[in-house]
Amino acid sequence: MPPQPPADLSTITLGELLRTNYALIVRCAACGHTGPADVLTAYRRHGAAARVTALAERLRCTRCDGRGGVVVSITPPAGL
């Protein structure tokens, strides 16, 4: 069985996402665009202890350039 991230999204850190290889899917609050966040780049910038929910507010949409992404889900790696 693959490692499971915590059920409470407010406690998940970037370090946990990298360790479990789960993907962070975010949605833009401005235009609704949904896509995967670059967890490795965020980890390098903000560190392993950065909480996913705090990061989502700092993301910039690649479609409309808006800020304030909303975490939609954390998904397991493909094939699991």
C-alpha cells in the first residue's frame, strides 16, 4: 500500500507531498483554471515545512496571472 498523506489538508506540508509522491492539484480563484502545482519548485523556495494550504494562496495562475489558488485535491501518483 502506498504512503497516505494526512486526511486534513491544513496539516500537509510540501515535504510530505514530495516524500509520498502525491500531486497537488489547485484551482484559480479568479478564472477557475485547474492544474497541478510544481511541488518541487515550491519545496525549493519555501522549504519542507511549508503547509500546502498556505502555499495555495501564493500561487499565480498560468492562464489569467491571478493569485490565490485554492487547493482542490491531493492525488496519488499515476498507477496506484
